Amino acid sequence: MRSKTIILSFLAVLLVACSETKYVPEGDYLLDKVKVKSDDKAIGVDVKELRQLIRQRGNSRWFAAAKLPLATYSLSGRDTTRWLNRTLRSMGEAPQLYDSTSTVLSAQDLQLQLQNLGYLRATVDVRNTLKGKKVTTTYLLHPRQPYFIDRINYDIRDSAVAALLNVADSTRRGLRPGMMFNADNLDNERKRLTDYLTNRGYYRFNKDFISYKADSVAGSNLVRLTLVLHPYRRGEQLNLPHQVFTMGRVNYRSGNEGGTPIPLRRKVLRNNTFLTEGALYAARDLQRTYNRFGRLGAVRYTNITFRERQEEPVLDYDIQLSTNKPSTLSFQPEGTNTAGDLGAAASLTYQNRNIFHGSEALSVVLRGAFEAIKGLEGYNNTNFVEYSLETRLNFPRFIAPFLHSSFRRRVNATSEVSLLYDLQDRPEFQRRVFSVGWHYKWNDQRHHDRYQLDLLDLNYISMPWISETFQREYLDDTNSRNSILRYNYENLFIMKLGFGYTYNNGLYAIKANVETAGNLLDLASKVFRFHQDADGQSTFLDIAYAQYVRGMFDYTRNFRFDYNNELVFHMNFGIAYPYGNSHILPFEKRFFSGGANSVRGWSVRSLGPGKFVGTDGRIDFINQTGDMKLDVNLEYRAHLFWKFGGALFVDAGNIWTLRNYEEQPGGQFRLSDFWQQLAASYGLGLRLNFDYFIVRFDMGMKAVNPAYTTRREHYPLLHPRLSRDFAFHFAVGLPF
């Protein structure tokens, strides 16, 4: 049987290999592989970066291995009038035929780039290796020794600019002796000087006024450099001084159809304009003005034009604004599936982008949902109904006292107040949630950092009705271990303060947040001696309040190999601790594991804590939660064809409790053996990338299961069983 499988696999590989050249014309060759190598690896040339210059890259490979898109194309017949053949060709990829012209141009591009990097004597050889109707092209780089700057001279032919730049001060130079003589260093200095001058009134200046003279030092790899800053020229007039411009009057003009007035207050227009009358022209302030108006939800388009006064170097300017329609009304239906229970939901959203004529955004969302619940016995009703009303008011600025005006203008900030009322009627209980929040979000325009402060977040959770069956079987049964369950079906008041931080530079991303609840109320209870309930908890307005601290840290790192292959590493850690007035975390603040964004070999909320084994599927969604979470993910992503992408992944992680709860045996975190309770899974996924959103299908298999009763269950990787170890996930958006 095993030998038969090997033979069939060999024949399948041979069939695919033969089909690759099916549509390669006689006399042409299929470009099979493209390699870029350096003959001197010690010099440190980034070969991976140089690969991007190759004009012909061969057919794409799934996960850098199999050319399945080409194989799909080759499965088509030659009769293009047939639907099947056209479909296979559109799904696949035509053979990439070797082009000698593109090869020559690629070699020239590589040589030019090496010279721009400072390897002035670099050369590139091309070697083609033929195998049947396939060719492998190798670009062999000979970079040789790089060149360095020996000495820098400045020839600035404008006395005012020379005095401003003060090139005699070496600490203010962008070029220094010993730096590599390459195009990036030279161009960066041109850009630095141009930015410096255009931010100090030199409106007409650009980097074309800066050039270089370079002389090599005989018998060495050193270059003597002269930077030349040329005077201004206008038509046939040469050697003119560069002129400094100041800002003049500003006019705000409407770009709306019919010339309808701009529906923004005058103060709002001024606060978002950084070009100040009487100040020197600054390109930086021009860009900040564009950015600020671009952030306003009421503004659709911004255009700024300048007019030079004839009698003096002053710039008057017009800011033309086109605005969006202030109000919109939208309706969105949706289908729901919660653990196999089907339902439907719909939301009606009203939005006003300019309610107070300062680009304040008001949104009101009314949502209703219905779900038919299966498998419940002993209840009068088996349907779930939910209604919610959510209101948000967003201000595109800080609404707070004691903030300096320069700070307000430097950062992009929003202030938001939110209100939510949610009504849930289930067969087992009725639940009401009322929330009030005041939040700040801001970021500095010059950095990748973002911040969020939840200054006030109040949540009142009420349980006005619990069915007799649910009360008797779960909450009042003294024989069952249900303290966590009972705590989460009581009235509760949460008053929290939180802070969040995000950093993202495209290569790696960091997210961190911390929140704490109940401390102010606990201080007030000690001062004013709040009433205590039967469990010894202090109450506020006759409702016990939660007290805890909770933190999360998330790290993601991208390793891009080429234009359609990348490896993504992700780590997530969270921990929360109830104290003071609480012995158990509120359900909404507890951690869970498993699901589309966690360890994908398990369905959502089905893993942990620790080695806990669920025994009652009706309440395990409560018991399989914890106070601490660790997730580690590694995912290889590849573009397949058209809108399709693929992924191979390995996940590991679990959740734990910090306290020892009887209803969660084996769930407490212990430093000595927690690593033995890490679950692991593996699998593959399919992505549909529609630019605005990504639809994701992930298929995961358990590899190591910490909740086991037999050795086979402990290591599903060695003893897989599809019905027990497989999990399918459908989601929108990437997992991390």
C-alpha cells in the first residue's frame, strides 16, 4: 500500500512537471527560476533587496514551492471557446517565457543600483542554464570594494542661504567624512537642505538647485565631494538671490456645487489652518493644514492655492473646501450562527458628520437580533431576542481643560462620548446593560505612535429575571461547582479607567493597554462606609461593584521574502487580577482561548484553562475562561492567484486562572509546569482579498492537547482523528 502511494505521488509530480511547458512555443523557453548571487558575501550587499529590480521573475509558486497557478493554466485545452478552458486560464497563470531583452535590462539595472549604493566598479554577469524547455537565469554580482567620502566642500552661491545653513558647523551637516559614497546619502542631504529651506520661507526652492562634484583620490577608494547650491534663475535672468516669502491673507472658498457656503464655523477653519499671516512660509505647515482638513469627516476635498504679490514677497492663499452631505441613513441586515443556532439581525444607522458645524460626528445605531436556540429543555421559550441602542458623539479635537494650545495643534486628537443600552431576552434569563463612556484618542503627526485614554467608562449590568429552571439547576444547586457562574448572573457595577498604546511602522506592530476598575469607589466606600451585601461586598446604589486590574500586550512582526510571500510572527499576552471588592473577574473581562484569532485547532472558547476538561457543554462557555492568556502564532502567507491567498500556520497557547477555583480543576497557573499545559495546533487557510476587506477560511488540527485522558488524546499530532481534532473557522480580516 505504501509503495503504491509513493508511485502515485511520483506520477502526479511528473504530470505537473510535464504540463508546465505545454504552452511554451517551439524555440522559446520557460523561465523556471531566477537567482541573484554575490561573489563576495563579506561585503554585505542585500541580495534580497536587489531581487526587486529583476524584470522577469518566473511563474509564481505557492508557498515558494509548487507552481500550481501555471499547472492550472496548463490543464486547459486549446479550444478557448469552451467555458472550462477559459475558466482554467483565468484562474491560472500563463507560462512566463524567457525574454533576453528583459534579462539585459535587468542586469543593467542591477549594475546601476550597485553603483548607486557606492560600489562604483561593480559589474553583473548573466548565466543561463538550460534543462529541456526550461531555463534558470542567474545574475552574478561582482560588487568589489565600496567607495567612501574623504572630504566635503560646500559651494553655496547665495550669501543669505550660506549664513542660514552655517555649513562651517559640522554638527549640522548631513554628510560626513567616512560615510559611504552612495546615491541615498547624497539624495538625503539634498532633501534635508531642501526641507530646511522650504520650512524657512524659501517658497520657490527645490532640490534641483543642489548638485554635486566628485573627484576620486588616485590609488584609493575615497572620493572628494563638493556640494554646490546654485543661485535662483528666472528665464534668462541668472544668479538671482533666493527669495524669502511670508504668509499673507487667507480666503476660505467653497468647492460645493452651486457655491453653497462652507458649513463650518470660522473658528474651526482657523484652528485647522497652520499657515499664519505674517509668518515665514513653511512647507511643513502647508502639509499639516492639508492633513488637518483631511481628518474632518465633514470635508471631502481640500485644495490650497497661492498667489504671489507683485510688489512684495508675500503669499496670499485660498483654501477651497468641498464638504460631504451632513446626514446619512443606512440599513444593514445580517445572518448569525452561534454554535449552530441560526438567526438574523438588522441595524439602522443614522449619522450626522457636522452636527454642531465643527465636524462633530453623531451616530445613532438601532439594532435588533433574533436567534432560534436548539437543545434546551424545561424552558417556556427557546428563542433569543436582543435590542440595542448605541449613540456616539465624536469631536475631532481635545475637549479637556488645562491643555496648552501648542499641544492641541501638534497632535491629531478626537474626544468621544458614548451611550449604550442593550436588552437581551434568553430562555434562561433577561439581561440589561447600560454603558456610558468618555474617551480620548490622539497621535503625534511626526511619529507612528497612537494613544487612547478611557477617562470614564461606566457599565451597569442588571439581571431583572432568571428562569426557575436555570436558577434551580445552576445557581441554587449547592452540589454543583458554580461560583464563577453565579457571580456572572448577578447585578454588577463596573467603573473603570484605561490607557492604550499602539505603534505600527509597517514591519512590526505593538499594542498595549491597561485598565483598572473600582479603586475610586473602594476609596469612597472606606470614607463614606458603603453598605455591604450578604457576601460581604461593598455596594454602590445597592449594587456590588467590580474591582480588578487588567493588562494586555500584543506584538506582531512581518518578514517579507518577496512580492507574494511573507512570514508573520505574533505574540499576545494578557493578565487580569481581581482584588478588594472582587474575588472573580466579570465575564466580559475574562480571557478565552480557541477560535479564529487564537489557537485555531480549537473552536472558540473551547480551550483551557490549563488542563481543565469541560464536562457540561451548557455552561462550559463560563468555565472555560481565565485570568491569564498566552498566544504565540507563526503564519506563512502567500499570494496564490487572482484574489486568492493561502496560509500555513502553527499556533500555541492557553489560558489559566490565577486563583484556584473548584469548578475549574487543573486551571490554575503554576510557573513550574505551565509549559506542559500549552496547547498547539497547525493548519492551512484560504483568503479572499477584496482590498476593502479580507474573507478568511482557516482549517486547524490539534497537535498537542493539554486536556486529555489518554495518551492518544494528549498528542493528536501522532494520533489524529478528524472528528475530534479538526476545527473550521470563517472570519473577516486577518487573524493578527
